[in-house]
Amino acid sequence: MTTAPHYAQFEINPYPSNLQSGWLPQYGSPSMQTYFDRVLGAERKPLAPSVQALGNYIEENEVVRFLVNHACAENLNIIDAHSPEAKGVPIPRIKDVDTLLHGFNTILTHAPSFIDDDLVGLPFSAFVVGIDPTQSGTTLFRLPTFNVLMSNILADWNAFLATPASNVGFRVEGEQWLSPAAKEQYQFPLWKKDSETLPYWKSWNSFFTRTFKDPGQARPIADPESNQTVICPNDGSVFRWDANIARKDAFWFKDMNYSLTDILSSPVPQQQALIDDYKLVDMFEGGAIFQTYLNPYNFHRWWVPVNGEVLFDPFTIPGCFFNKLVLPDFGGATTASLPYLAQVNARGIIVIKTPDYGHVCCIPLGMSEVSSVAFDPGMRRGAQVRKGQEMGMFNYGGSSFAILYEKLPGKELIFVNADGVPYPQRPVLPSGSSSTGGNVTLIGSQIGVWYAKK
């Protein structure tokens, strides 16, 4: 790797705590306060079974009950102290367990929407911003059982997002997801629709997993017959890349180095056995990683980035949902913690063996409530796959994608775009609801080239 890293931003602020990539209103926006008022002031209804199950767990477990109660108390400290980090930023008052549970219960039947043209695309994350920066909250959101119960709540929400009740943002021309600004962001004319008349998409998830009318024209594949040209498997923006990835590193420190034994690990014994049998950590030790993040307007499907053979049936590793390293994160979107999240959050694993450029591991990564990773049924062990073939999707889930490349003798991978411009190793990152740019990488486009090492 010869590309000069760009570290200027990180000498001042290693990862901005207000980094959002478009999912939530701009840092300090009054729209966030409006959102909190709506959730906290909503009529309280009987708890959904999944929410009640979380309530029962909290009530029956003394340690968890202490953590929630203490997080609620610390939440008041943040509000009353007028912390400099929270200056001008609305913080929801989550005063007790009931407030937390009823907040979750309210959000369960609401799709991502706009408030005064500001997108609230992560409604659960926005709500828990009141407790996740507390000491007790950070511990709470790392507990395995708590995350299992949260996954059940989010599964219920995902089920709601697949129903016609979730398409309210597509019913009135000129409003919400059909406003001129939103249409311009996601390039409305490019997409297949369930109907050419209102509401266009039958559900929120139908919109989120939309496909192109003409994929070849919208996202042409760079050098489709050759693996020498490295392409991006997803739409997004570059977060960072690294070479010579360590087998084991302290990924929880502020610079969040990548650690292969943590990225390629699973609490599920059968998955860990597969990782060990194929010696994946050995395979990618010393290799390279390229990580991108997606904004809510991006195409949320992924395509195969190489020509080759699927090594084993892909799988999804369970993990955390609201766990963060960069704190406080009053912006709420967790984007600043991406390298850390690659090692602790829900994530998919698929490895493809190429005949000429080693192995490539694709890792679709869940963030917050957007953690549903779905591989295409065609991605099976032994399947012969081609560049640009459908690999899977985020079914209202996933906001990051990491790719691991094997270190090859006599060859060197340089991350450059189709114009030969190197990607900065640590690009300056945007923040705020409208900051959805950065170093954009489109699915199928060139992100690198393999060269003979001199």
C-alpha cells in the first residue's frame, strides 16, 4: 500500500461524535426535540409481547434493573449539568423503565420519516441517545441477553415495516419521502416501483430494498471479466481502509484498530467451528480491509465483487445493537464507531475464492436498529459467482460494509478509483442530516487495482 494517509482531521478529533451520515437530524436540530416530544407524549398502549419480555427481564434481574435505573438517573445528570458536549443538543428525559419500554412500544408502529424536512431514520437510536452515553447504559447495551431481547423487538419492527401500514411516507405527492428534496437524494426516476401511481411502494421495506429499472446503466460493472480490477460490492462512502491487518489488536481504543480474531469470531459454536476449520484468521492476517458506510438514500443491496467460488454457506453473526465506542454520541447514529462495530455488532460473513487473486471476505455490518442481513439464496457453498451478481441485501438493516483481501506474494493492492485517484486512508467525514457525501463509492465501481509488487 503506497497511498499516503490523510490524518489531519484525526489530529484534532479522532472520530467526530456528531458523525451521522444522513440517518438523523443535524447535531442540535430542534427536529430531534420534536421527535422526543412525540415519542414521550404518545398515548400509552399495552406493551407488545417482545417489549413486555424485555420488561420482564429487567424486572427479574437485579443487576440489569440496577443498570437501567442508574442509566435513567445519569440521564438526568446529563440534562441538568448542561454538559459542554451536549450544548444545544436535545436529550430525551428517560426517567424510568416504564418510559423506556413505552418509548420502544410507540416506535414499533412508526416507519422512518421526516420532521420539518429532517430525517429521523434511526428512531430507536435517536430515543436511546438519552441513556447510551451513560456509564450504566454502555454496560447495558453490551449484555448478550439484553441484545437478544432487543433483537426480538427489532424483528417485530421489521415485520411492521413490511406491511402496508408502514408506507405512509409514500402516500402524498410532495411530502415526506416524496418531497422534492428526498426524491433528489435517492434519485426517484432510477427505481422500479410496485406501482406507477401513489403510493408507489407497498411498504417501507419494499422501498428500502428497491431495485434499479436498468442496473447496467445505473451501476455498470468495472472490468467485469477481470479480478485485477477491484470493485465495490455496495453503494456508500469510504470510511477508512487499512493494510497489514493485525491478527489481534486493541480494537476498543480510540483509534479503533481492526482485529481479525474479533471480526472473524462468533458466539455461535457452529459458526466459530466453520471460521476455525477454514482458518479464516490465518487466511486474512496481514491483508487489507476497505470499509464504507451507507446513508439512508443509498441502494441497500450488495453485489458480488469478484469472479470465483463461494467457499462455504454464508452466515450472520449475532451481536450488539446500540453499543458504541465513541462517546458521547449525542448525534445518535453510531457512525463514528464503525471500525469498533465491525468487531462487536451483528454482521454477515461470506468468503469467495478467486482463481487468481486469493480470497475475498465480504462483511455486511449492522448498525443500531438497522441490523438485518439477508444473503441471496444463490450464495451457497461451491456456487460459481460473477462480478455484479446479487449477493444479498439489508432488509431495513445495515449501514456499513467491510471487505477483507488476502495478502498475496508478489502482488500489491492499491485502493484507487477509475481515474487513478488514490482513496485517502482516513478521509474527512461528513456530519449531520444533509451530509451524505464524502468519498462516494458506487456499487460495481472500481475501488482498487492489483499490481505486481516491485
